[in-house]
Amino acid sequence: MIDDKLLRFKISIILVLKELREQKKVSQADVNTDLLEKTGFAHNMGRNEVEGNFTMETLYIYCKYFNIEPIDFFRKVNGVSIEDIQKFQKHKENRTRKDA
């Protein structure tokens, strides 16, 4: 079973990635296509947002794509509120129930 702190950390990363996409006004598919065309990096951003598990290389590429320093990315991650994390978890649970 996953540790609660680790789960909150992973959700915070997901929420920061979503925030960065919204600020840039791009979809997951847009990011995937842009990264492939510009860097040759074939990656599924949606999978990262669902699984919340990616490498340091992926983090570096995302930071470069969104024009944010890794330290600032992690500051944003650290700043995600417990309320936003809980809201995300509730939404995910509701989606899972609908799919079942």
C-alpha cells in the first residue's frame, strides 16, 4: 500500500502539471505532440498524470517545455493545498465509480 505522504506528493505533481498546461492553454495531447516534434521525446503526459510516476529526465523535459526551473516546479508542488489534493482524490473516486 502506498504511503499517504507519497500519495499526496504524487497528486501534487499531477496538479502542478495540470496547472502548467492550463496556463499555457495546451492539452495533454498538445504537450505529447509538441515534445515529440521539438525534442524527439515520445511520451504520454496523460499516463504521467494518471500514474504520477516519471523519471528525472521527464521532469527536466517538462520544466524546459513549460519554461520553469525545477526548484520552482517543486515549490509549486510543495504549495498545493490539502484541500486541492482531497478534491482531486474525490473526483478520481467518482470517475472510477462511473467507469465500473
